[in-house]
Amino acid sequence: MAFSVLEKTTQLYTANFVDETGVGIPSASLNTLTMTLYDAITNAAINARSTQNILNANNVTVSTSGLLTWTMQPNDNAILNAGLAQELHFALFQWTWTSGTSKAGKHQAAFSVVNLANVA
């Protein structure tokens, strides 16, 4: 389900990374973690976040229990089409880990960015 954020604001997003059995994946077990942030209509990358490394980098942390915390920056919530009252954005998280064999997971977050009048 999509949530709303105001244009050009700092927000906090959290999600739990779990393996195929529902157990949290600690940051030390992750081999890779990337994020692609994009506009739903044009698929254009937002704020240069195209398969960006976010494994405890680029405003993202993962705890020992698998809790991802992303501090969204104002440019993460930029409006690309000024003619829209709201814009749907997606953040696609992709990760790999090893637990005897190589494994992969994905999580997609959908959120609408509210276009505010007179935002610089």
C-alpha cells in the first residue's frame, strides 16, 4: 500500500529484510543491497538512485535484526512532472545473501509525493 510524503521533505522509511523462512537477515549476512528510486509514469531514476549501493551507505542502514531504515532526502521526494497534484514513486530494494547457497530478495515500496505550490 502506498503512503504519502510531501514534496522535497525529509522522511523516514523502514522495512524488515527476511529470508525465505521469515527470519530477519542481519546486515553482516548481506552480500549486496541496492536501491532504484523511480517515477511510476516515466520510469526515470530519481536523485541518481539507480541500482545504488545502500548497504549501510547513502542514507540507509540495516540493523543486526534485518531492519532497514532509509532516511529519505528532500531530493528523493522531488516532483518530476509539475503538472500533477501527486506523483507515484517506487523504491526497489534488491539484496543477496549467502546461507549455504546464494540467495536473493526484493522489496518494492510505493509512495505518492504530494506536489506543493511554491516549493523551491
